[in-house]
Amino acid sequence: AVGVRHGYPWLVRGGAALAAQGVRFHDLTGVFAEVTESVYDDTCCHMNPFGNAILARTIADAIVTDLDAEAQARSAAKPVADSAPSG
């Protein structure tokens, strides 16, 4: 647990640096902050089915958010066709 407490801040800073460089990064270190039920199978880091479901949903939501943002950016970058009638 001591390694996690010391390592997580380093990982969070590294993730923020990646995001600042344009890398799609989502900090999920607080994903279980509001969860009161057990999400782990052990005292380390192996999740039970409930924890896996929360993490999977969070990752899926992040992917959808990124894909939506990417699609909107592509759509905004497309030139608008001239809608004036020809003739």
C-alpha cells in the first residue's frame, strides 16, 4: 500500500503531462472514490466482478467521449459546400 501511495501521484503527473501533449489520457485513479461496496478480491489490486464492471463502464464512457470529440473535430474541419444554386 505504501508503494501505491507514493506511486500514484507520480502516475497522475505523468498522465497530465501526456494529456498536455495531446495524448488521450483519462485519470481513473479516483474511479472508486464514491463506492462503498468492496471492489477488490484481495488487499492489493485485483478487482472483483463489481469493481471490474465499474472500471469497464468508466473506460467505455471515456472511449465514447473521445470518439465523439474526434468525430466533432473532423466534422468541424470539413469545408462547407457552397449551397448557392448553380445556373
